[in-house]
Amino acid sequence: MENMKANVILDAKGLACPMPIVKTKKAMNGLESGQVLEVQATDKGSKADIKAWAESTGHLYLGTLEEEEVLKHYLRKSSCDETIERKHPNVINNDQFETKLEANENIVVLDVRETAEYAFNHIPNAISIPLGELENRLGVLNKEEEIYIVCRTGNRSDLAAQKLVEKGFTKVINIVPGMSQWTGRTTSFDN
């Protein structure tokens, strides 16, 4: 994959979630079936985000190359026009979730942001499993429990919710819009 040829190159360097995905969606809409998009990003979480997004929309994730600080993600536009983006149907907004959390301390909260994002602030007792590690760490979670998933904006948590449902979890709720607008209690590694 060293000399991967792309039809279109998208510069998403310096952007944080959800912007690399937002720009990728827009760029993919402009491609013809079978064409390849190269997304250049510096957000370390973009690898898991773009791969999961491609899987949820039917586009083909070809892989990622890393050159110095830049991640080059390669996607091939699907050959059918049936690439309807799925969204996890069970959502709760930040205010509703905060009320639920205050009423019950034993709620399972899964934070799928990158480890560094989690370290600086997170909902107390949240379990940190970055989206890219979720598949390998499913054993940490109990399929019988209600699991509330949070990320920065609700995009990664949506993808994580879909992944959990695919793996047999039935009580999965996405918290929207997530930590970017969270006003409830938080803690960090310093606290």
C-alpha cells in the first residue's frame, strides 16, 4: 500500500472529531463509485472513526498509512447508491442523562474517546475504551447491563453503539451531544 493512488485527496489535518468525518462524508458524496479518497488527518482518533464510519455506510476502508504526524486514510466509494448512513436509534440527551446519573450511581458509562481526552475530564466512574480498542475489549462489558456511551460529540459513541448491538448487546444508549457540551460532574486523573 506504499504508493496508494487516490482520485481525491482531502486535507483534514489539524481538525478534531467530528470534523474529519464531516469532511469525509462531503468528499465521498462528490466521488463516483469505485473511486478512492485519501483523507489526511492528524487526529489520532481519526483511524478508528473513519474505519467505523466506512463500515456503517457501506464504503470500503482500505487502510491507513502513517507518515510522520499525518495519518493517510484510504476509502473506496461503494459501487451502489444504497449507502445510507445508519444511526443508532436509542439516544439520550445530556440533560436527561445527567438526571438519570444523579438518581443512580451504578449506571454503566462507556467513554469511547481517546485515552488522552478521557484523562483530562470524564464522567466519574466511566469506563475508558477508545473506539479503536472496543472490539478487542468487549469482555469488560456485561451484555445484561444498560450501557450509556459517550464521546466528545456523539459521533464515535454512535458508531460504538452500533458495534455493540452487532455483538449482541441490547441495552445500549448513545449520549448526545456528549462531552463537548457536558455540564454535569466530571473528574480527571489529577482529581
